[in-house]
Amino acid sequence: MPLKSGKSKKTITSNIRELVKKPSSKRVKAIKTLSKKSGISYEEAKRKQAVAIALNVARKPRVKSKK
């Protein structure tokens, strides 16, 4: 599940949708821990984590190819 690179609102939104729709097995464990420690529902924890990941990806500069 590669995320799209870019800083536009549309790209970030599509990345969030992708992350919420198909969480990886490692993320499922992290989401359960987050929901338990924060006292929020599983769905809310999944949404918060997806937003954090998508915004982090958007802040990274694109890697320039060497020519």
C-alpha cells in the first residue's frame, strides 16, 4: 500500500482513506494500544493514527532521481 507523495489536500485525504481502509498487521496492534491507553474507541484511534501518518508523509521532501 504505497502512499501518494504530495502536499495537496486531495493527496492527503486519499492517503488517509487508504490508511483507514487497510491497516497493516503492525498498525492494528499499535491502534489497539493507542485506544486502550487513550481511552478512545478503536475507530477513533485508527483515524487519529491515519491522519498522523498521512501528514508525516506529506512533510517529507520527494527524493530526486540521480541523472
